[in-house]
Amino acid sequence: MKSFKVSIILPVYNVEKYLGACLDSLLAQTLEDIEIVAVNDGSTDGSLQILQAYQAFHPEKLFIYSTENHGVSRARNYGFAHSHGEYVWFVDSDDYVETDACQLLYEKAVTDGNDLVLFRYYNVDSETGERTEYENSCYNQNFRIADKPYELPAISPYPWIKFIHRDLFYGLHFPEGIRFEDLPVAYLLAVKARSIGYLDHCFYNYRKNVGFLSHLTPSTLHIKDAVIFMKEEMQKLGFFDRYRTELDFIAVRHFFYRFWKLLTNYEADQKELKLQLINELFDYMETEIPDWETNHYVLYSLPPHIVRLLCLYASRQEMIQFVEACTGMTISQQKAWIKDYKASHRTEPGIQPAEMLRREKTAAQFYRFAYTGSLAPDPEQIFLESSRGNEISPWILKLLAHLIQNFSEHHIVLSLAEEKHPLLQALLNRYLPGSGVLPDNLTLICPDTEEYGKALALSGYVITDSPLPYYFQKETGQFVLLHCGHGLYPETVQNTPASTADTGLWQHTMFMADALYFNSMQNRNIYMNECMTDGICPTPYIIGNSADAPVVPEQSHREKIRRSLQMDGMQTILYAPLLPGSYVTDSAQTFRNFMSALYIIDQELEDHQVMYLHLDGEKQLDYSVFAHVREMPSDFDVSDFASACDFFISDYHSALSARYSPDTQVLRFLCTIYGKQHFKFVDFNGNERIVDEFFQDFAAFSNAPQLVRYIGQEEQQVSDAIQQSGFQITNRLVRASAKAENGIGNTSEEQYLITDIVDFLLHGRPLPYYESQVAPASSALTAAEAAAQPDSPVSSQPRPRVLFFTGRKLSRNLIRDFNVLAAQAPDKEFWLAYNDFRNTDSARYLAQLAPECSYLPLKPDPEKGNRWKLASVLTSRMGLHTLYPLSHILGLGKEECKKYLGNAQFDEVVITSTDSIKTVATLLAAAPSVSYTFDTFSPERYSTSKPYRCQIAFLCRLLKDAGSPELPSELTGLKFTQNAGRNKDKR
């Protein structure tokens, strides 16, 4: 019998609808030396006739065998027994393959000596034919599971995305009489393989919604039998004990997949079968996998769609309750039940706006008491805060040490959570010799306390990298310096802005600050763009030194640290990721991705390597489960400790900008890509991928094994690929010098550390400001005006800035209409303002905002202040206008506008959906031109409520007295606008 390079084994059973397309793709293979072994498993439709018709034209390639119907396992085993190819490929007859699949897979296997080659596939909608790529992949290339056990759970159970050497399949068989027969075979092949290769191509087209997986049948219970068969065969081959953790996870994951499928099963007559499935699988887990809940793969490697409802899938009681509750429901009712269940079990971000108010209430009360009292800010008092008082960032430690040593006459107030106080003392002991106790001029206060509110109001200097509280209003004589490191805006590309509530606080702080300090011009651009303040925030800024120095910069200090920690002879690595904070969307999933990568790194490191880990935030790890990962000693500054290591790995800009020892190589690692992708990295095949436009001179990785290979120089191919892609791994000081020579970063002759800037402040010297390029309000030209000036092209003119405020809760319709409004006036820039306290779920709606539009969350907290309460009662409730003149209301509005918007400049304001006197008066002061609509006016309430009539009457008077009623021509006819006034009393 002739031998072939590849045998394609094709079980066929009642697939006449799809069989022709499948055979066409197989017979069109560019590799000639193949055989197609078709096993007709007792088909009762026209499948056999189709096979025979094709065989008549291709007798040398297509071989047909007919058997009684015994199922796909028997057909595959039969087909293998009658095949002769060097490699075998199991293909399902309702799918189809790419024409170059056999040739490329065979060449890969032979060239690299692989006895198993894995690849990707397309999901094909069986009705529309639409294809989508399925993103499954391997971390490594040409590997063994014995060396990379974490690869085992990542392997798909499908046999049709495996190119198998004939010898590898000997001794194995698909279990007959059960479904899920491919699951045990897939993992048995993987553990037996001597070399597993991977091709990053989609060669297979899998038709979804075809077959038994789409329905619940008694054979669904066979998932347990398949797991039992897999473990028994692993025992026979001697692999079970070695891979028990991975095999247990595979079992649990596939059980949860069955539970997940139940959510979209609407068969009312299947209640008993559903309950049987749930109970049998939980019985097995409780007896055979009693510790499944502590399996680190279960904790950190389950797919997100399972994790989102793990509270349901991981509980027998919850799953039974689901079945009982949904039995007899219509499809829409069951979907509604699941939606309600998700909502009731959703893990909310750590701090919602309402909770933020409650938490800050005490501090706010004492802030207002101090702010409205007779005491003025103390010019000798300095308020410091980093990460909202939750961390001791390197810059704050350096600045604190500098102030203690050089400005003993000033009183320093440091906002720091109480649990961090011992750490601060340990750091000061290390870096300030002889400081056994806190210096007399240093006071520690806890965030959101009485002392915090007082200190914030009474400090002459406020220096922070965190957004200031919503109630903060800069007093005369105060100087606010905002250090724009990684605290204000998460700089790693796997983070998103913390929340819309936090975005509002960032904007508020930028507006209120006297100066913004950035490490580089690139960093400034990130902040201004992401906070949507570019073009409206006139706050001057300082471009500092992008290579921030460690606390103790001497080279000898590096050697002291290495000796004290017994690092000699070891390859040492410091990994300091910026994991998302409590506000960040799905931060729990990001942490799971990080932990999954950390377990892989630990398995990849060798005995002469140690990785120290520094985590910001409150995450606590059990380091005893790792062999090569240790916690960084807490009494070290991060950049200082990094200078003692061979490699420093991070994922955010501030850390990458710091100055380290010339012997420390800096790398960038993203254990997952979250949100926008702007970062460049090289995969293990040497392919360059663009992910980030900043810091392109750093080698960047998203693949944990590749990162470790590079560190250990175990695979020179990766290093060569990185060099060829333009990455120059030189020491940090040389890179900083090269950047300066090329004009990157600060373009001034001198670069200033944050300590230099504070020296200027305290000595009364002028700061090295850059003025923000913000055109004054009303100086912007419309397109028509610009066109009338030939020497002033439209493209070079600033566009009018429009602040559109709505008092309604955000919704899809509101965002849609706002986008229409902005599209009607393309020569204007639009900001959507709204009451953030009323919109706790604003993020999902703001995601639909047109890309050219921005948003500005406000916290007006209507009529809560005493003066506003009095004004509201006298004017809008009692109608006693003469007792509280209109000028007083407008004056209060200016104060509030200054508080919320600082020096932000707009040309026009549109006010809709509010009749709050405070809100209207505040926004009247925001621009020289104001439009207002009475879209919330209630005729019925107006006729029955005297206080409401008084309020509307005063509102009309407020708008009338603020200017003439004519509508600005630029907004005439635009949606939402009905009545308008022009504010004569400009800011």
C-alpha cells in the first residue's frame, strides 16, 4: 500500500448539507501527497452518495469505508487503523479547511521535528457563513509539557486543530460510547509529545451551532465519564501525579462550561436532566477534587465569561435555584432573571460617588469650617499626599527626606493611611540616619479625617499626585502643585481612567492647581488628552527631569544592598507592576491575569534567578507558594532597590522614566493588554507588534516565558528579534542623554527635579513655567469668521468651546442626541457636563460619546451650602427677591464656578434639564454666552405649587438680567436650545 505524508481522517454521518464544501477544501490541498480516509458511519441521508460521486473523480486520494452507526469515536479509530500517512489530521465532515493547511503544517512539523503541531481556527456562523478568528495560542514554541506544564490547560480539546505524528497516536484511542471523546485524547497527546510546535495561522473552519454541543441531551452527562477516562489513562501512562493540578483544573473548567451552557438552554422539559447534571458534577468535584477551590488555575486562569458568574457556577445550591426558578419561564423571562442575577451579584468598583461622599463627609465638614473661618493658610505649612494617602511613592519619599534635611523651619503634614505609618518610619530610618523617631516638624494625618480637612484648608503649600477632594476650593495664599506621576492617571496601557467620577476630580484638580509638574512633554500630552483638559485648562506647567534620581544615587550603595540581601551570584529581578486601583473597570480580572502570569514566570525561572515583587495598593500575596518569587523588602525605596538589581520590569511610564544604575536593564511587561493598545512588543516568532508610541527604546513583552527567556539569555533568537525591531538595550543614563540630544522630553537647557521646584517655591524664586496654549474665551473664530480673514486659515484658528450641561441622568438617547448636536456644529468643540452624583453608571453611556467630543463630570450638590440654602428659601421658594439681591446670587455662582472649573475657559454654555438656581447661577459664570432651555418645565406643577412658581419666576429673572434674550447665531436651530441669554458680567 502506498504511503502518504498526511492522512486526513473524516468521520461522516448525515452531513449531506455540508459534506460537499468539506470535500472540496480537502481535495484542493496544495500538498499533493495526502489521503482522505472517509468513514461513513451508517448515514441515512445522501452522504454516502456524495462521497461516491467525489471518489469517482479522485480515486487516488479519497478512500471510503462504510460501517454501522457506532458514533464518531469508533469512526475515528477505524479511520486511523486504515490510514497510512506519516502525519494524521482528524477533520469533522461538517467543517472545511484552508487549502494550504496540509503543506504548511507538514513543513512546520518536519522542519522543527514536531510530533504535534497546534494552530488556530475560525468560528463560522452556520447560517450566515460569517467567520471570526478564535484567539487561542501557545506561550512557547517547540516545547514539551514536562518543561512547560502551564501549557497543558491552554490546549484546546478539539482534535481537528492538532496535526499529529502517527507514532504519537499509537497506544491511544478515542473512547467509544461517550460524548466529549476528544477531551481525554487531546491532553494525552500533549503529555506524550516530545516536541509541540505552534503555527499562528487559522487553518480550520469550525461551524458553530451544529452538533450535540448546542443542545442538552443525556449525553451531556458524559463530560464526567470523559474526565474519568482521561485521568485513568494518565495513571496508566504515569503522568497523573505530575500533572494533577493541571488535570483537576481542566475538569473543573469543563464542568463550568456545561453550567454556562445551561444559561442559554430554554428547554422547559429538561428540568430533571439539568438537575442530574448539576448534582453529578458537584458530587464528582466534592469527592475527587475536594481542593478545587484553591487550585491556582481555578483562582486565576478561568476565562472571563466564567469568572463573571463564578458565584453561580461554583455553587450547587445557586445552580439548583437557577433551574428551579427558570423552569416554565419564557425565553425573555429567563434572560431577565439572569440579568437581574448578574446585577445583584456584580462586584462594584471599590468607591462609588455616593460612598465617596459618605467617606469624605467628616473631612469636608472640617475643611469648610477651616476654610470659612478667620484663619488663613499658613505659609510655613506644607501638605504632602501621594496616591490618596495609600502609598509612599518614591517621589514623595525623596521630597520628604529633602524637606526634613533642608527646611526644618517649615511644618510638614503628610497624608498617609495609618497602616502605612510603620513603613514610613522604617524608610526614614534607612534613608535618614539617626531618625529613630519622626522629626518634630513632621505630622502624619490619615485621609478623610478631621485633621485631613483642616490641614488641606490651612496649608500654604499643597503638593500631591492625587486628585483633590470634590469639596476643595483653593484659598487666597495657597499654592497647589500637582505632581503628574502615575497617581493621578494610571499610565500603564492595561489601565483605563479610574472612573468618570475620578475623571471629574482630576479635571477639578488641574483647574484649581497653580502649576502642573510633568516628567516629560510626552507625559504631559498623555495627561491632558486623557483628562480632556487640553485647550481649556490654562494652568501653567513645568517639564521636569524625566530621569528621576534614586534616594541614594551612589554606585557603592548598590553593592551594599546586594551584599546585605545575599544577591551575589544570583540574577536578580525587580518587578513593579502598576495594577489597577479600585475604580478601574474589571480590575479583579486584570489581577487574575497578573497572577496567572506570575505563576508562569515562577515556573520558568531557574535556581540562580530570583524575582522580587513590589505591588502598589492593598493586594496581599502568599509568597510561600512560589519557588523563585519574593516580596521586595518594604523598607527600601523602589527605584533605589531597582538600582541594585540586574533587571527592573514595570508597565508604567513613571517607573520607566526613573534613573537606575548603569548595570540595571529596564524592561516593560504587560501580563495582559487592557484597553487601548499603543505598545510595541516582539512575539516569540520575532514579529513586531505595535502597542505603545511612548518608550519605544525599551524591550517590551506580553508573553511571560518570552520575558524570562530574554532575561536568562536562553533564546538568542528573541534578543536578535528585539534588536532587529529597533530596541536598544543600553543603560538608562545613556538613553536619557540620547533623548536630550534629540530634543525629546524637556527642551529647556536645565531639567528640574521635584525637589528643585519645591526649593524655588520655598525660597520665593520664579518657577520655570511653560504657559498652556489656551486661547481666551471669545477669541475663537467660527468657520465663517475665519473664512472672512484670508490671513487666518480655519485650520490654524482655535474653535469655539461649548460646555453643554444636562441635569438629566445619562442615557443612550441623550448621548445620541448630544452627538447629533456636535455633528451639526463641526466648527465647535463640545464638552458634555452632567451631575456626577446622579450618574453612578455613566461610564457605559459615555463610551458611546463621539470621539471628537469630551465630557466634564460636575458635582454641584445643589443647595447644600448654608448660603445657598438661605438664598434658595428667600428667592426661589418665598419669592422675597428684595431680601437677597440678584447680584448676591450671581456672586455665589461665580464662587461655585471658580470652585468647579477653576480657570477653565469656555466660549458658550448650553444649560438643559435643570431648574436648580445654584446650577444655573454657577454655569452663567462659565462663559460670556449662555443658552438655556425650559425642557423640564411642568405646567401642572406651576399651576398648583406656589414655591415652584416662585422658583421659575426667579429663574426667568436671573436669565433675563444676565443678558438679552436673543439666541447666539452660532447655536440657532440646534437641538435642545429654545431660550437664551447673553451674560454681560463676564468672568
